[in-house]
Amino acid sequence: MTVLDGGSGIKDLARKLDSNIVQMSMTYWPQEVAQILNHKVGFEHQLVNMPRSEIGDYLNAAMKSVPLADYLP
């Protein structure tokens, strides 16, 4: 078990555990997840190297193809 000392935070704990913390409140969190997966397991995706200025339009277009109604009662 790892115990946080008074000056440490959750990101420090994640580093000690060779893990990552992604703040989903951040605008570009999907790209951060893709980059972490690319680094850790070789995951290949357009988001990994996509300029941030293009991510919003890319995600909006991609979400239109997701059949959300299939997953709702």
C-alpha cells in the first residue's frame, strides 16, 4: 500500500504506481488517453498526433456515427 504524505497528490501516487491520471474535465482528455495508450501499449489512433485545433471537429463527427439509441432502453 502506498500512503500519501502531506505534500503529495494523486498524480504523485499514480507516478509511483506507474499509472496515469486523466482529468476528464480537461478539454483534450480523449487525446491524452490515446497518447497514454500509444506510449504504454502501442495503440495507434488519429488522435495521438492530431493538432488540438482539429480535435473538437473530429470528435463531433465521430460521435454522429455512434448508434446511441441502440444502447438506450
